[in-house]
Amino acid sequence: MPADILQETGLGQGAEKVRIRAAQHAPDADRDRALHPEVVEAVLHAGFARHFVAAGLGGTEGSFTELAGAVIAIGEECPATAWTASLAANSARLAAHLPAEGQRAVWAEGPDALIAAGLIPSGRATPTEGGWLVSGRWNYVSSVEFADWTLLCAAVPAPGAPPQLRFLALPRGAYRTLPTWDAIGMTATGSHTVVADEVFVPGHLSFERAELLTGRNTSSQADVHRVPFAAVAGLTFVAPAVGAALGALRAAGTTLTGNRRTPDREAALTRAAALIDAARHLVEQNARTIDERDFTPRTLARSERNAASAAELAADAVWALIRTSGTSGLSTGHPLQRFWRDVVTATSHKALQFETSAGRSYAAALLGPQDAAD
């Protein structure tokens, strides 16, 4: 990426420029399974990559509320672009856990370095003199084709004990990518596979995964760099889906013309709009909770609950819009089917499932721990 991309306006204003550019390229991006380089450049110009970068490194240290609103707005035009913008910001926030020397290396050419993250522990890091040797294969690393750096989670073997998990930052060129992303939705996110073969990573380009989970940060005192992962994980992925649902609502409206505009279809459209509004309110509550630094066990559990609930509401709304629009909405040339595929794919993310964490954590926070006798 260009080293001197400048943020010309606030993130909200910049998002409008991204919306326009993304809308122009959205059908082609879906067909070609890749974002146009002009769209990626627009995301960087708008300030998404620098949104959570430390001010001392030229970043914004911006708010989660502003980011969520901007991502939703872009998602209404191109969900894959919104996904890329959301992860560009949040992956940089993860990298802010690196030691100071590592942060200076990652952002040596400016705060708009694009970072891709492989969150699922999937490789190994072997201690060696001065750092680590990293090997493995990481699936679903969104935007890796455009990334300047990739942040990967790997296990450090520990004889007689569970492995320690660490994140390690690898510069572009130190790893290979495999074009494995073949999902029917979010096709242009480029969520491909990263392969590393005994790559040396110096110690200053690594940090313990536990810091990320707890929100503890030994390298930064900025509020945006000290957020428990449970508060923000679902927000990263659900905001693009809610934006996509808004796009689907608009697209469905274009199918209800002439004799197709019946009371039952208008009622279905209204119900879907209510579901999407409810999803958006849950997303906004999560963002405000982080900005207000309200991190109690109950609010963290609520954030996970909200993200999973917003995902379900968005998906239910889009399915209803598809049924209401009928065959016309499923035409390959109609945007509704693209938004539908994108929402279904985005909301399948593990961070947005009740069964993985949200259901258990919120029930425990609400009811207390389960009695062992039960």
C-alpha cells in the first residue's frame, strides 16, 4: 500500500466516499471474488486502518461508536468492503499489543499499514535465539492479499503442560497465500489461507494471546488498546452484516412495484425493517459500552449476547425479504440475492453463534453459576 496515504476527513465523512466507490464496484467485486484496488485504497484514505493506531505513531485512537456507524453505512452498499474496513481497524488494534519496538516496525512507513489477522490458533511457534520460528497454516485470513502485515496466532509447545498461545506479526513476503476462499457470500473479502514455513519472527513482533483476551496491554495505556476481547469480537463481524441487511431492505423495496405491492408484502417489508433496526440498536449498544469502558462480567456477556442476537435478527430479516420478493429478488442481476448471500455468510461466523459462547456466558452472568448438583 502507498506509504503516505493521508486521512483527509473524519471517519464518518470518509465512509461516504468509500460507499460511493464501493457501490460502483460491488457487482464486479462479487463476480470477480476480489475488491477493486481503488476500493481498498478508498478504505485507507478514509482512515480505517489508522483508526485504532496509537496517536504517537500517527493514528487516530478513535471510538468504536464512530467505527461501527461507518462500517454499517458502507455495508449498505458493499458488505465485503465493510468487512474489510472493519477488520482493517480492528486488526490494527490487535497489533497495538506488540512491544513498542514491534509497533514501530509495523507502522514504520505510516499508520495506514493494512494488517490481516488469523485469529484461530492454527500453527506453532518454536522458541529460538532472539525470537520464534513460525510454521503452520491459517484459514480464513480476510484481506490477506492486500495486507502489508499478517498477525497470526500460534501455539508454543510446553512439555508436560498446555501450549502457550501467542500472536506473531509477519511482513508481506514472509509467508505464502493459498486462494482457498470459495464461500457463496462475502466473496470479495479474500479470506484466504496463509502458510508459513519456519519463518523467523523476532521477539518484539510477538505478544501473548492472554493479553488480548483480558484487555491487559503492557505496551499501551490508550483506552482503545485495553479492551477485553469479549467486548469487541462480535462487534467486528456483525456490523458489516447489519449494513448488508439494510442494503437488502432497500433492494427488496425495488421488487414491490405494480401488482406485487400488496398489503401482505408491505407488512413483511415493515417487519423486516423492524428486525434490522433492532439489530442495529444492539450493535450501537455494544459500541457505546466499549467507549464508556463498562467492562463488568455481565456487560461483557451482554456484548456477546447482543452480537449473536443482532446476527440472528439480520439473517431473519433478509430471509423474510427473500420470501417476500420471490423469484425476481433471486435473479443473478438483482442486488437482493447478493446481500442475502453476504448476510448468511457473515452471520455464520463463529463469533456470532449463541452455541459457542454467548448463550453460556450470558446465562451464567444472569443466573449465576450452575449448581453442581443440577
